[in-house]
Amino acid sequence: MTKEIAIDKFGEIGKYIDNFKSFAEDCLFVRDHNTKKILPFILNNPQRITNNIIEKQNLEMGFVRVILDKARRFGGSTLIEGRGYHKTSMNFNINAFIIAHEEDSTDTLFNMAKLFHERNPIAPQTKYSSKKELLFDTKDGNGLKSEYGLACAKNPDALRSQGVHFFHGSEVAFWPGNADALLDGAMSAFPADPIGTEAYLESTGNGYGNRFQRDVFAAYCEGKYPYYIEDGIPYAWKNHNDSWVLIFIPWFAHDLYLREFDNDGQKAEFAAKIKQKVFNKELMSWEDSPETKLINRYHVSLEQLNWRQWEIENTFKGRVNKFQQEFPATVEESFLSQGSNTYPAELCDIVQAGCKAPLLIGDPVDRIGKTKIRPNPYGHLSIWSKPNPDNVYFMTVDCGGGKNERQKKEKTDPDPTCIDVWDRSSGEQVAQWHGHIQYDLIADMVELIGKLYNRGIACVEVMNHGYTVVAGLRALKYPMYESKPGEPGWYTTSRSKPQMVDGLYEAARDGALQIRCAETVAEMRTFVEKNGKYNAESGCHDERVDTAGIASQMMKLLPSRSKAKRDEVSLGDYAGRNNHRESGGYVEVRL
């Protein structure tokens, strides 16, 4: 097809300015990874999903900020490069800048852009094309004056001081130690008005502790805020406090990741094999095979599972964890832990099956001595079970804390505060408050939540600012757990920490604690032991794990029935959505 024929066929080219998908399919060509043939750029399924999410954010916000956590070889980089070329070759005065982790990768990406340009039937004039740069202009200066350039992350001067409207950081997890400076420089090069700009940070996982992993988990928020769901599977998440959207494409979303069986008999044999229960030595129980779990959770086909098994056995020599890092099914699988995971994935899967959506999310406020809930989808208090006046409750409190040495080094914020509420008889997690709060206000928050749940005993972890909270609760005459007579609080020590960790393991396994919060389970998945110390993986949180671990000990130490006279509280039946009363935007119910 010649350029003249193509232009005649397409007619007016203006229709492509705001329609990347049509532009890609009609004007761009790519080199197929498997056949090595040059083919029209028809978006595959993962590229289609990714582009849909990008267009959704662009429509809603007027600009794009995407973190792409990807499996290998689905064409994520190709999609982003195509969007960068589209933006610069179809608009005036647009600067696109791409930084790759190695020189070879930089060459590969630029060759991709040159192929786009060479085969583009409506390509703009190019003033010059250096080794790593395309300038869309004419000799007399009457062209687009848009520029498309690339550099390597190993070059400390990779990002020049020019303005940037489109930025692509490729394989960010593998950038050298100057990643923070390069990324900060890239974002500062954007104009003050972000409308029309696009920024992408994409990579496969490279363990914990790097900038990419921290950015992923900051946007992921333990999966709390799904942003894009298709066929029941979330593919994107967005922290409501930030503009970045995390896109994660699991391996089974790719059209090509399947392996046909030689015959029907082989397929039937495979199906029968994966239906067999497997014995879990960690949990000392029989359970579904990993393949059956994937079928039940994601509806994957036998052909997809056949491909998965072949890859594990042949490419990764039986190392399932390496397969999961290169071809993850979940965000957590993208990052191979550097420590020993304390809570095995099988246990976390079982616990997560018991999680459920809150009955109400909002913020507790005091109204004339009564606690009311102000509904707010991004509120800090999640409630799973309405309070029962006859039940005994207790609270476990982790007060966040100042920055430790690791957080100072990584320039991350302190952990948020977490207040969990538990039913002493059943071990059910009935409510959780989670977020950042001034330390001198935590006691007031415990009091507010306590009024909802019969002023259940509060067990405060006495670390960092825990002493401030204990003093505040004393002033409020709030009942507290005492580690020793006259000494309120729970002391986390080298001796008690393993008790918390083992206690949570046993309580979660045996059902003594019924965890309802999915974010608690997400933290359990990234909680590891390194050099005999228990902590969250670098860049992750563990405050929910701590409150659950303390709860496992309180279930043993606190009586199941309390003789203390409870305060009378007036509350609303927020569990029954047709029964609650709303006044001034607050929810109130009576016991």
C-alpha cells in the first residue's frame, strides 16, 4: 500500500487526532514478536484493556498518569510507544520523551518508533532523524514542531530541561540508583497545567524496595479502590488521594498464553488431574489444586492452564515463584519476596474467602455526646457488623509512628494508624478505622468508635506514640487492657512479636479470628521474616497485621464475658439500609 493510496482511502486525517485505536489500526505497523513479520498494529486483548483504562482516565481527568505493572510480552511498551508517536505526529508543539533502562532497550524502542514513522501513510515531514530523536518539522519551519526523543536511564543527564508533554519510563524497576532523580525530573518538566499530558511508568516486577514497587503499592492500596473492572476482574486501581492509576494485566488476559492439547484424551486426563485435592503441609489439610483455584477465581480455560504448566516445567524448571513473578496473576505475585513469607499464599486465600464488603464506610463524628457515621466512600471507618448490646467487644490499636530508619532511607511516610474492633465471643472483625491522624487525637477516635461497640476494652500497642494514646484514654477513663496491673497497653518485644505472628497464623487457620477486611489479608501476603525479624516487605504496610496479631493474643487473654456496666449508647441500624435514619448527612440508629 502506498502513501497516496492510503491517504485517498482514509480521506480526512483529522478523525485520527483524538482516536488512537483507529490511528493504530489504520496507520501503524509493528514487528510481531513470534512470527517476526511486520503487521498492522491491531490491539490485542491486554492492549485493548490497557487502552480502555487510559481513555477512561483521559476522559475523566483530561490527562493520563498511569503505572503499568505488566506480565512479559503482552505489548505494553508497544502500546505506550504507539500513543507517544500518535501524540507527537498528529499535534503541534508536543514533546515526547522516553527513558529505557538499558541502551539495547532504548535502541529497540526507537526502532519501533522509526518503523511507525516509515510505514505511516500519513506521516508528517521530519526535519531530521538522529539516532534517538525524531523532529516533526520542515526546513522552512512550517511543520508540527513536535519532537520524539529517547535516552537511557544510565545517563544522569537523560532528561533535558525542555518541557515534556508525554513521558514514558520503561522498565522502571530495573533503573539504576538515580531512578528517583530521573522520575522527579521528568514530572517537574511537565507544564503547570496537566491537561492533555500523558505520563507512564511501566515495568515488570523486580522485587521489593525499588521506586517502581513503592509506587505500585501506593496506588494499589491493597486493592481497596478498583478503578476498572471487566467481566468481574479488576484491572486497575486508583488511590483517591493521588492522580496515578495502577494498571495490572494478569497473564491469563493475553490471547496467546494458551497451549492446545494433542487430543481429547490428553485434555480429559489433564482435567482429571487438576481436580484432585492436594495436601498442604503448612496447613495440614487437603485443598483444591492451584489450577482449580485459578478456574474458580478467574474462569481460566484448560488450554491456558496447560500453557502455564508447560512454562513452569520447561522455562522455569519447576520454580512456581519465578513463573508468578514473570507471569503474575495478582499484583502481589509481581514482586518476588526477598524474605520468607510468614503467611503462605494458601492460608491467605482461605482467609480472603471469608472477607466481605463493608455494610457502611464513613467517618465517625461526635454529635451531642453520640457517635454518628458520616457516610463517605473514602471514609476511614469500615463496618462489617452492626453492634449488639449483648455482645462483648475489644479493640486493638496500632498508632502508626514516626519514620524508622528504613522509611527515612526510602523517603516513605510512616505507617497509618489502625483501630480494629473484634467480637470477643466469635472472633469476628466487626469494624476497622484506618488512616493518618494526629497522635493526640487517636484516643478521641478510640472513644468515638468505642461508643458504637459498648466501650469495648482497648488494647493499645505501646510503641512510638502509643504512650500518648494511653495517656489520652486514661484522661477519658476508657477501659484498657493492662499487660501488668497499672500498666495499660501491649508491649511488642522480641519475645511477644513471634507470639503475635504465630498466634495470627493459628487463629486465621483455625477460624478463631474471622477476618473481614481484604486489606488485612493483602498485608499478610507481604509480611515476611528477614534475619529473624518480622516486618512488612520494603514499601508495604503491616499495621493491620499488627492489630490482627494483637487480637489473636487478646482472644486468649480477655474474658469472653464482661461484668462491667456498659454505657447506654444511642445508635442507628446502619446495617439495615432501609431502616436507618439520616439527619444532616449523618447516619444514626438505635439499639
